[in-house]
Amino acid sequence: MVKQADWSEPVIFELGRKGRRGHILPAVEEGVKQVVGSVNTIIPENMQRKSKPKLPELSEVEVARHYIRLSQMNYGVDSGLYPLGSCTMKYNPKINESLANSKAMNMLHPYQDESTLQGILEILYRLERWLAEITGTYEVCLQPAAGAHGEFLGTSLIRAYHKFNGELEKRREIIVPDSAHGTNPASASMAGFNVVVVPSDKDGCVNIEALKEAVSERTAGLMLTNPNTLGIFEKNIEEIARIIHDAGGLLYYDGANLNAILGKVRPGDMGFDIVHMNIHKTFSTPHGGGGPGSGPVGVSEELAKFLPVPRVVFNGERYRLDYDRPHSIGKIRSFYGNVAVLLKAYAYILSLGNEGLREVAEISVLNANYVAEKLKGIKGLTLPYGDEVPRKHECVFSAKPLKRETGVSALDVAKRLLDYGLHAPTIYFPLIVDEALMIEPTETFEKEELDRFVEAMRKISEEAYKNPEVVLKAPHNTAVSRLDEVKASHPRTMILSWKMRLKKGGE
Amino acid sequence: MGKHNHPYIPNSQPEIKAEMMKTIGIKDVDELYLDVPERYRLRKLLNIPRGMSEFEVKKHVESLLAKNKTCAEMLTFLGAGCWPHYVPAVVKEIVQRSELLTSYTPYQPEVSQGMLQALFEYQSMICELTGMEVANCSMYDWASALGEAARMASRLTNKNEILIPRVIHPERLATLRVYAEPAGITIKQVAYDAETGQLSLEDLKSKISEKTAAVYVENPSYLGFVETQVEDIGGEAHANNALFIVGVDPTSLGILKPPGDYGADIVVGEGQPLGNPMNFGGPLLGIFACRGDLKMVRQMPGRIIGMTTTKDGNRQAFCMALQTREQHIRREKATSNICTNEALCAVASAVYMALLGPEGMRELGETIMYKANYAMRLLSKIQGVKAPVFNSPHFKEFTVNFDEAGLSVKEAHEKLLKLGIHGGKDVSKEFPELGETALYCVTEIHSKEEIERLAKSLEDVLAGRC
Ligand SMILES: Cc1ncc(COP(=O)(O)O)c(C=O)c1O
């Protein structure tokens, strides 16, 4: 057992003292005010801020201590195994951080003269080419800030394509398997499409008969994750591609997680027209507690003309940002993308190289199957959708028998794992598995750490059968015990800001 | 990979790999790919370079970056949505703490209290700055936040027309269009007063109708002036049962009236200047805040962190709130598809705001305004230069017009660049009616001396002395 730090740290508004300062700004020099006059004469009365914002008042010392203490109450990839399925929580190489945090990166402005940007444009240009090679696509756009943002770009491209062909009025539907990540249907809907859900088959793959029935002249496209969220490769991919293309739809590949297929299989070769990838998963950039990430999109030659502006172009001599793209959909954010994140991916690809990336895929798959194999014997757990097919980068277990026999649910197992100093798997996703525990070890954890996880799972199962209370009341060793999440969302009790807290204080 | 493992892949060491394969009952990892149709299995190496040692990677990347010239190497006056401000060292230190940096969405709040509390504090401080009651824990950037705000307004009002100012960042407008179009939202632009740049109330009145879902203004505007008629504009919106959306640069909010005080229903903006470096325009930090009534909050996009207690009620703690709005629960009916956001940038901003405090935020606003206005005064004295174009109060950016100097923005820029100075953004194509005009930005990082150097150099350039 381990014990997480607990500082019982007050909210920052409760700290400090009136009059303290944590940072001093450069002074306004002698002479400037004389020329300009008072700020209060420049800003008209009705636009002046009358009362200062009620921010806390602390010295730098207190601010540093507060946030360092908070960081110690947080579990990251550097703390231990983080087998959060579908999230690819792999080690984030430190060299990438130091490059991205350099002045040479931090101090570039997006509107600088192109003559002063040749290095960064070269990096972005090359990265686009590499990502296109990895995904088997024709052109890659680096603009999206995250996977879901890439999906929105993708579904917007589907929209642009059908509009260009005069078929948008008719093609109103995007097909999504029931095992898909929530962002897929949400992105289809954001781009104005209706979502048609197709069920998975007994083997966990798309039910082909159901797909044939779902397809029609209304089909705009299909969004597919392959390997799917069960970690299983869609073996009928050729037929799926044919069905969609024959119906005039486009094939969208959710490549949030390319880990299993790097250098092994390419979405473009499988017939996909659009692919998004999550740099903050496959390409090892840190998740930052929820972001920033980056979600580039690769497309076929036919769709390239619709990509957002600007495009980085190279004439053999100079790199340039090209805005002259008459068919472009426009922009999905300001500037060119999360460049500091992309720089880390550039360094990462260089560190691994072509052979190394293939090794990433193979070991991530080896690790997932190793963990699956070891977990199979544990009482109360099953591996739905058969153990004949190998898993790819992740495997999804069900704690349904455990729950039936002991009352201990997937949630309880997750909470108890925290006591063992491990992060929990993703739970209750994909939705087609009851009491799902979605486990993605990634390639960056050593066998011993994987064994520690398996051992913890075995012990938790034993506890569940012998002394379920200890699991049901878990976690015991974390900064705080189990939370009342209902209270956080109930209209009467919800507190979403310090201001609301003060308002509701008496209650 | 030979006899070593790759440093990032511990189990690629051949003996360990063999052990693990034995457990699974395979002889070759390729057996785990047998279910992939043969014709799709890649039989060649990807056409990307071979792997490099850490030293080589560092050398290679640094040599590429050295081909750039950064804002640290030339005196730069660029802003326009990504601004140069000083990032205190302690901010960088905290966001590099690996417990925060390498964690993810706090799905397990019991081991994620650090991130959750930091994000709650970010939300709370944004509320204080903007005068709103609820803020989410980030959008991708200002532009996409605006897109989401337009969609939210349309859902709330069941109407589908958005009025926006003609003076808006073209990239924000382009983004808004992509977000709005699929939701059936039409965008109409309201003209500005040629003398002051202020939104034309007359044109607003002629365009607003019962179809209007929201009226959007920016303060300060894209071209740097303070929009002073916000009360009238908001009143006009509300009189037509439309929402009032305000876009902000938060560095102004220590001295400018917060939008919450002039009737804003939704506030969006760019949080990058609060503790985040420019990084060639990304990552940025989309601010999104709104009024606290439940009807609005339920339509908000993105993640929101709430304060709660442990189940036994003994201890205050934090977790994600109102998740039933989000894609992982509501799927196609979610208020947005956003999942990964800009959380760590939000933490940087929280640290920044905590460091400055109320007095520091006021000083930041004042310092910027003094220096920008000083620059404006100096430039306006140069023969042939008009700065600013509009007769209105300006905050940290301002327009500089070269029409009378007989020089194009481009020519002036190129000459300045030779002198080691990077001038403002050329906006003459975006606003052809303003002639040869550039948008200059001055912040607290520009010294009086540097501003004077700009003025002197520009004078020399225009006088044909260099
Ligand atoms: C399969 C899948 N698709 C899409 C996404 C969305 O990516 P992001 O969180 O970067 O928006 C995720 C991760 O959250 C995912 O696991």
C-alpha cells in the first residue's frame, strides 16, 4: 500500500493577506505619464473598473508552495502505471519538454515575417509529411487543438465534400458504431449530421448486416475506430470500406490512438479518406491534466483542397504560409495549431525513427496481451468478445461476475486500485461492455510494473470475495476518500466558483 | 532494436520480450497481428528517418530553431490575438511539475485533487476578472470559444442570427463561420463609425430583430480601441430578447469595467496573455464564462470543475460537475464535442492571476495602457503617420496609418526589419477602407527606450534616411 500526500490545502482565496504581492511589474518610466496623462482621463468614466477584482493576495513564496502542494496531490504518468484505456498514457520524454520550453520556441509570434520563421516552418512541414506517411494519407493539417477538434474538422470536411458535389441536402447521416468514443457522435452532430448507430457483432466488430441496412443514399460517411475501443482489429475493414464507398459516403478513421498500428498498418491503405490522430497519445506529448493536446488530420488527395488555411508550402528553397486556397473551409481556430505540442511530437518521432515507431506498436500490443493473459485467471473478471482474437493496444475486461457475486463493481475496483498506488483503467466504456475495465498499458511501462498491476487486481478480487467492505469503501490511502459527485452537480448544492461558494456559504 | 531496449520502451529488451511472449504463448509479436488482413500489413519501413540519440535530437531541433529569429532577438510590436507578455519563472516551474503535466482528465478525483483544485481556482479567478458567475476550465482558444458561444446562444434562444462587429479578427470570423454554419446560424456584421471605430448603433438597430440570437462585441476591439457604448449595445440586445456576448483580452480587466457589470450573458476571450508564452500561436487558452442561472449553465460547452465534499461529508474536495452536458455521457446530444482542452494553460493562468492579485492586475492594465499610449503619441508625431486611425481610447494595440507618408505598410515593415525591429501586423488587406494601416502592440515588456527606438527608426525610414 502507498499513501498519497494530503496537505488539506485551503482554496487560494482563503490564503494570503491584504496587501501582499506575488509579482512586481516593470515600472512605468519617468516621463511616460507626463506625456500620456492619467489613465483615468483616457478611459471614459463609464468604462472604468470601479472595484478591484477580488483575487487573492499572496507573496510568490505562498503561491509557489500552494501549487507545489497541489501538485503533490495529483497522480501522473511519472507516478506509476496509468492504464487509462483509450487515453494512451505513455511516458513523456523530458528532452521534448526542454526543447518546447526553450526561448527559441516560446518567443515566436505567429505573424512574424516569413524570413524569420524558416526553421519552425520547416519543422511543421516535415512533421506533416511524416504524419502523412504514418497514416498513409496525402496531406496533413496540424491546426486542430485536440482529437475532438480534429474530428470536428473531419466532419466539416465531409460536409464540404458533399456540398461541393451538390449532395449535402441529401446526405444527412453519419454512421457510428455503438462502441465509438463519445466525441464521434458529438462531432458528427456538431457538423450538422444526424447520427445513425450500428451495433457491434458477437465478435466485437461492426455488424456487417446492420451496416448494410444502415447505409443509404442519405449516408454522408462512417466514423470508425480501428483497432476499435475493445482493442480488436476490425477484420472486415475491406468490406466495410466497400459498403461505405459504394454508397457514396466517406470513411473517417478515429486515429486518436495509433499506437498499435504505427509502422504496421496504415488507415490510408485501408481506404480511409480522413484520419485524425491525437499527438497527446500516440506521439507521447503530455496530457497536462486535460490538455493542451493536438489533433492533426490527414486526408486523401481529393479532400486536400478543403483543408483549413494556411498551408505550409515549400518551393524547394523557402517555406511559406499559403492562404490562397479557394475551396478551403476556412479556419477552426486562430493561427496554425498547438505548435509547442507539435514540436515535442517532431522530437519524439526523431528519437524513435521508423524502426522505433514499429517497436512502439509491437510492444504496446505485447504489453496489452500480456496483461490480458495474466488477468484472465482472476476470479470475477471476464474478457468479453472472446479470447481467441489477440487484442491490440488495449483490452476490455468486465467485472460483471464480480459485481453479481460480491457487490463490488468496476467503480469499486477502480477506487481500490488507487490504494495500491496505481491509476485506474477507464471504466464503463465502451458502453457495450457491462462493468467495463478498459486497460491500456502502453509500451512505456516495464514488465515489473505490469505485474504489480496484475497482482493488485488479483488481491482486489480476493478482497472482494473475503472482505468486500474494504473495496466498497475504497480508496483509503488517497488525499481524499470517495467523493460525493452528485452533490457537485445538483442545482441546489453545486458550487462552480468561489463566488458561488461565498453566496451559498450559509447553507 | 538490437540488444538494448529503447530508453522509452523497457520491454523491448530481447530477453524480457521473449519472457512475455512465452506467457502469451506466441513466438513472434507478429502473431498478434494475424487478424489484420494480409494485404494491409505494411511490409516495408516507413519513409521517415532512422531513430537518433537524445543528443542528436537536441542538436538537430536546436539547429532548426536557430534558423528562426525570435521576438527575443528583435524588437517586436506584434499582437493581434497572441501577445508578448512576461511569464514569471514560478509559473513555468509549476506547470512543469510532472504530477500536473503528465496527468490527464481527472476521471479519478481522489488522486487528482491537485489538478481539480487548481482548475477550480482558475475558473473562480476568471469569474472575478470578468464579473461572471461561472467559467469552464477552458476552450481551445478565443476563436473556437466564440464559435461555441454563438451555438450556445442559438440553443438558448431558439434563434439563429448572430450580429458581430465589422471590426473583428479575421481568423476569429473565419472560425466562427465554420462553427456556425452547420448549426444553421447566419452571421451579420455591424458597421463601425468611421471617425471613432465604435460600433454603429444605427446600423445595429437596423439589423437587430426578433431573429437575433445574440449580439457580440469585443472589448478592447481587434483594432485596439475600447468599445465604450457597451451598455447601449447590451441593452439593445436584451430589448430584442437576444443574448449579449462579449470578447475580452483579460489583461485589460484590471482597469476596464468587467463585462458582467455591463450586462454580458456570455464572456469569451483569450487567456494566453495570462502566463502562457506565444509559442508561434499555440497552445492558446479559450476563456468561456457565463451568468450563473441554471438554464445557461446547462448549455455550457466544456468541462466544469465543482466543489463538493467526500461522501462522509467530512472534507471539502473537487470533482468534475455537470458532466451530463458532455460528449462522453450525452454523445450526439452533448453541448459540444470538446474533451481534451487546454487545462495546463489554465493552471498557468491561475498561477499568474494569483501572483498579480487585484493590485497587480490593475497595475498590469495601467502599465500596458501607459506604454501603448506613449507609443501612440510618439508615432503620431512623425510626419506622414497617423496613429491611431480612430479617435477613441486605446488599450494595448492601435492602428498606424502610412497613407500620407507615401509608403506601404510592407515597405515600412521591410525597412524596419533591417534595423532589427519587427513592426505591427499589416491589416490593409483586411480593412482596405483604412488604407495602408498596421496594427501595433505594446505591452508591459516594452521599455520607454525601446518605444523611442521604434519612433526614431520609423522616422528615419519614412524620411528615407534608411
Ligand atoms: C478513441 C478516441 N477518440 C477521440 C478522442 C478525443 O480526443 P481529445 O480528447 O483529444 O479531444 C479520444 C480521447 O479522448 C479517444 O480515446
